[in-house]
Amino acid sequence: MNHLPLLELRGVSKRFGTSQDVVARIAKVFGVGLPDHTVYAVDDVNVSVFPGEIVGLVGESGCGKSTLGRMAVGLYGMTAGQRFWKSEQLEKLDPASRRQKQLGMQLIFQDPVSSLNPRMRVRDIVGEAPVVHGMVAAAEKNAYVEELLQRVGLNADALPRYAHQFSGGQCARIGIARALALKPELLVCDEAVAALDVSIQAQVLNLFMALRAELNLTYLFISHDLGVVRHVADRVLIMYLGRIIESAPTPALFSSANHPYTQALLAAAPRLEVRKMVFTPVKGEIPSPLHPPTGCHFHPRCPHAFHRCKVEIPTFREIAPSHFSACHLND
Amino acid sequence: MASDHESALASNVPRPTLEVQNLTTEFVTRSGIAKPVRGVNFSVMPGQIMGLVGESGSGKSLTGYSIMGLVDHPGVVTCGRVLFKGVDLRGLNSAQRRAIRGDRIAMIFQDPMMTLNPVLRIDTQIMEVVSAHYPVDRQTARAMARSALVQVGIASPDERLSAYPHQFSGGMRQRIAIAIALINKPDLIICDEPTTALDVTIQAQILFEMQKLCREAGTSLIWITHDLSVVAGLADTVCVMYAGEIVESGTVQQVLALPRHPYTSGLIACAPSRNKPGAPLRQINGSTPSLLALPSGCAFRNRCDRASDICHTPPPTVDEGGQSFRCFHPMPINKFNESVG
């Protein structure tokens, strides 16, 4: 494996907040302003994706995994941090060449149906972007789209049709064709199979694997489904409330999870093989990212929490070869 | 009905809480008659958890609605019997049905935000369920509401009683919906994908509560879901639905260990956990047929690699030791183990 990452995110953060007007800012100086409503969606995250690998990003709803994916491809701006594409910092480039570089990473969205424009025909949904970016001449659009559709398992008779004329699984394939149209090297799949039925999900996952082999693609695979991630990913990142708390090669993560949250997550997932499972749930709710707990974000729910967890943010460090975890228990 | 009752007593066999026979629901649409539920049969014993599994559009939720009598126009339950403790619910008038719904049979829906009324405090909503069925005063009803919240594991119930639904998280709202379903100690609860919208750790909390409550109160449960692994961990028996029909049923042990219908077998085989990581997943080709244009005979035959000409006629129901399936070419008993093992 090449040791230069294809995409690297360094110290990336995203905060969502209402921008305060002049009055509010002056009031704040005098200490009478409204309380800050800032959501810490992603908080100082480092991610490297190496060429050819599939990185799984797992977390529960509201943990910031989708936000991270959208920042990676440049759909959201970052509040802090740097993005490197093939060791080149994207923020330092002028906007035009940054956009050009960003074509190398494409996003596949969560809901396969609503991510397609209902008023556009498939030939335009898939073919618009490559024509706009000058990769394909307008006259060759149909032939180009047809070839892409065949690659994802659809027929040429799909070209003049609209999104509502397809089933969920077919819409997912159209979404994949649209992403592939720009000849990306990195595909960011944001819950790309979550909305599909089990039997269709298997078809789409197989398509992802086949495309990886054919086109030498790299994936950042965002999902809440541990079973899916375990199947496709080479390396897994576990995210909790805006921070990455564990990262390990897939077999190591599933055999020897280190962080108590990862352990809880693995224990809570129902499995086909286990009959009459005795559920031993973690207590408590996922805290609101408006008011994240101090120190380690997981400490209010953690069975092993002690005083230090409340005050100090655990460092994310290597505990075994290429196995990283952020937990005070490792010290 | 009376003779049924006596013979059951005589043989000392526990009677099922719910027995559904040949239940069929039709929707008359402009493009034809769709039958999302076609001749469904099953029964649930007291204290038993039955998983009703199917993909979207398989008719699993509509089966639940048909039992409850909640099918809206243009849907009509056209035939079959729904015997709740020996009484056919379809023969009751709406007042009699209302007396049973919410009291003896409760239902929990998928989206807890849609279940609760956003403009009423939750104490009002819980107490309403009690006072609709029993002549109790406000104090008693409130005390019952409080203990119901404690039962489903909500901390500081006294303050939480006077909160509004938007002040709760998704998992908490689902707990309140469960508290409402439980408060009259029903004999049967129909759960329609109650944990699908929830996160894994919250789902485990809810499953834990439901398991405990069923064990303690002897309530029967119908758990409608698309997730076979939840059924594996929770249920005693399972019915697998495809295009409106139950294609296979039996105990969880039987069906998940040795599925005989090719659809069940395919569904289990395509779960990522049943495949070698990185290897291509076994898949079921094609997609679910439209209910308006079902294939003749076996609805699964277009996607089935075991199908032959005989599958154009409706397959018989074969019963083997409590496991029944509708198929001309069931999976051989040893084949599945080889492919998975």
C-alpha cells in the first residue's frame, strides 16, 4: 500500500451556530447576551485515507459522521483544520483549481430516491456534471452515460426516464453512476445502503466491491451498521459525539475493541447467530452536541468512568500496532 | 365458539391469545385491485414473542393494521378471521372494537414522534388511555401513569410527567409509547418496527425492557420488523412474509438454522455476517414485484433459482414438525448448512 494518503484531514472541526447580530454581540460584551447555541458537530478530527483502502466510519445518529463526510468532499466548509488531497493542501489553492481537485472525490448520498432530481431524466442526472466540467463533449453524453449505466447494472432504456420510475435499488445504482461519471478516485458513501432492503443491500454492496476492483477506487464508507462495515471495510473509525474515539484494522476492532463505547456498541448489535439474546444495554442517552459532557464525551454512560474522565480529554494514541484509542484506561 | 372453548379446557392445552386465519386485505385502486395481505395464517400463544419479518411492501405492517382494524379507505379487510381469545374481532362493531383496542390489544408504531400528540403533556396522554377504559379518578390515573414511566425506565418520573413530547429524545418517546401500550396490562401488543428509527445502543435498551416485560407479565407480542437479527435475539417464533403471503413460519431456532423456503434462505445468506469479509455477498437477484402485477403461482419464482414450470401454480403449504413453508422445491436440509458452515 502506498504510504502517502490520498486524502488527509488534519484537526478538522465543524461548529454550527447562529451568527449573532451587532446588538447581540454588544450585549455579550456586557454579559447580558443570549446563551451560545453552538453545536460542536465535529471536534478536532484527524483522518487519513490511503489509496485503495476502504475506511469505515461508524457512529450513532448525531455523532457528526455525515458532517465529516461532507467536509471531506468540500460540501461543507470547515470551522478549523486542513484538508490535503495527495499531499496538497486544498485550502491554499485558488477556488478554481480546488474545485478541479475536488472532482476526484465524489459523494453518494443517504436516500437514493430523494438525492435524484425528480424533474431530470437519467441521462441528465448522470451526464450533466461531466459535460459541465468538460470531461465529455455534449454530443457524446448519451454514449458516455449508457456506458456508466451498464457498469452499474442498468440498461440503456433507463436514459430518458425519471427517478420515480425506478425502484429504490435502481435509484441507488443511478446515484452511484452519477458519482462515477466524474472518474473519482475516492468515493464517500454516506449511509449509501441504509435505506435499502436486505436483499437489495447485498446487490449494492457487491456492486461497490466489484467497482473497487475494476476502477481501483478508494472508499470512505460512512454507516451506522456494524455488520455492513465489518464486511466491506479494511479499517474502521468509531465516532462518538464529534470525536473519533477508536481506529483499528477491521479484524482487530471486532476481536479486541478497546474503547468502552466500541465494546458497548458491539454488544448492543443484535446478531443472526444469537438466539434469545440477553440485552445488556449501556445506560443513558446520547448527549446533545449542544452541551457535550466535559472531558471524555462518553463518561456519563461509561461503566468504567472515574474522576479523570470528567476533567481531561483522553488523547487518541496508539495502543497496539495501527490500533488507536482515546481512553484514560489505557494509561 | 363455546365448543371450542370447552374442548380446549378439556385437553388442557393453552389457547392462543391471537389466531389469524386466512386474513386478506385488498386495496381498490385506479390501476386495479392490490392485495397486500393474502391469506395470512398464524397464532400467538400467551407470553410468546412472534417476529413478523419482511422487506418493504411485503404487507407485514398492513397485517398488523388489519388485526387492529386500522386499515383506512380504500383498503378493506375482505376475508378471514381474527380470533382474539376465541372472539372474532371482525364480527365486532366499532364500539366493541374500541373497548378492546388500547385495553386488551395495544399497538406501538415505528415513529414515536408521530404516535404522541405534540400539544398535550405526556401525563394527559397516558392518563387518557386509562380513563377511556376504566372508571378511575385523576389521582389514581396519574399514579398509574407514574408507575408506567418507572416501569419503562424513565428517570425522575414526577417531573417528566408534565413534560411535552418534544422535550424527550427519540428513545425516550418510544419508551413513553411503550408505557402507554402497557398501562392497561394488555394481553397482546403489536409492535410495528418500534426500534427501526433508533440507534443501536438505544434499541438494545428497548429490546431489554420488552423482553423483561413479556417475561414478567405474560404478554404476547407480535414484533414486526425487517431485521432478522433482531428477531433472532428476541422472538420465539417467526413468520416470514413475501408479497403479502407468509412463505415460511416456525420457531426461530428452526427457521433461522434451517430455512426451507428459498426466500428465507436467501435473506439469511445475504446478511453480511453470514459471508466472509470482503468476499462477494450472496444475493437475491431482482426486486420485489409490484402488488398490482404479481407473478402467477409463487410470487417469488421470478427471483428464485430453484423455480421450475410447476411454480406457475400456487405452491402448497408443507408442514414439517411445526415448521411450515409454501414451496414446491424447498431447500434440502443439508444444503444450507454446507453453504453457511
